[in-house]
Amino acid sequence: MLIVITGVTRGLGLALAKWYIKNGHTVAGCGRSGQVIFELRLDHPSPHAFEVVDVTQAVKVGIWAERVLGIGVPDLLINNAALMNDPAPLWAIPAEKFAQVINVNVIGVTNVIRAFVPAMVERKKGVVVNLSSGWGRSVSPEVAPYCASKWAIEGLTKALAEELPPGMAAVPLNPGVIDTAMLRQCWAEGAAGHIRPEAWAEAAAPFLLKLGPKDNGKSLTVGE
């Protein structure tokens, strides 16, 4: 399978990429860390493909997608790239910080969908997984921008699911609570008691491979 993953330079994206490669799949990924992309290229050469891409830049996403589509049409597209705001009451979060979260977590996902999904629709095959969150289905104080972005992902994905042809699926996926840099940003050392990305991927990666038309539009959670 050809699997496309955004936010592949850390956390869940990196763990998923390594699991899929280890288990015989071809991975095309993007992220913002040039150093990690360089290392991924060295460790996992062609047919795998890794590039530095800012998902908020539609033109750059489109150029990246053209290169990936030269390899093939994705069987599984995972929109994982996301940002967390520094915890604070909504009124204390600067406008530019709020916009940054929305631009990456919502606009970035849309840019990637726009670039890849038409080829998947033409083939009438493939699964789009947009990473949501428990905070896309509930709320907590001081993370309002992140909650807003993930509630948007839930609605956006469910609407996309109704637009796809038979044979495809779009799924908003809550990964659960994982000890990542993003979680530590809002929970500090309280994140340390939770599962690490590498262990999470052992369950999550095969779970995603089993998704199909029967799951279209369903809000799913890893481990449930």
C-alpha cells in the first residue's frame, strides 16, 4: 500500500511512518523539520519519499502532491500534522497564535485533501483519516483554539464522507491520549504516564489499515 502521512517528523506521524515501512508498505511523508526529513531519506530511500512541506501553504502542498502522485495514488491518506496552543484563557491567546493553530489544524488538512483526494476519487478507492482528538468531541479550559480546530475536523470529515463515491471512506480519528511533545505542552510532566507513540503505533497502524467503506463518516477512536 502507498500511505501518505503529514506531520511525519515527530510524535504519532513518525511512529506510524516507521511502523508502516517496517511492515512492507511504501510511505510518502512531509513535515517541518529538515533534519528529521534528511534522516528519514537516508534511512528509508526510494520508493519511500519524504519532503519538508508547510501544510498551510497550498501551492507547496500541491507541488509535493504532484511528486507523490508520480509514485502512485494513496491507498491511505493520514492528516496528522497539528499544533497545540500554549494553555491560556481564550481571551488571553494572541490573535496570531489562534490563527496559527487553525491554519495548521484545519486549513492545512483542507490543503492536503484538495491536493490528493481528486486522484483517489477518480480511482474510487482509498481512505482519508483526519486526526481528531478527545477535544474534538469534548472541551477543557485553556485549550479553546485546539478544541475549535478539532471540532472543525470532525464536521469537515463527516461532510467529506458524504461527498465521496462508494468504495471510499473519510474518518475522523481520535488517537487517544499519548505521551507526545504536544501533550506535554499542555499537561507538562502529567503526560508521562501515558503510552508512548511507538507503542501506540503498534495498535493504531494496523487498525487504520482495516478501515474501509463500512467506516465512512464514523467518529472512531483507537482502542475502542
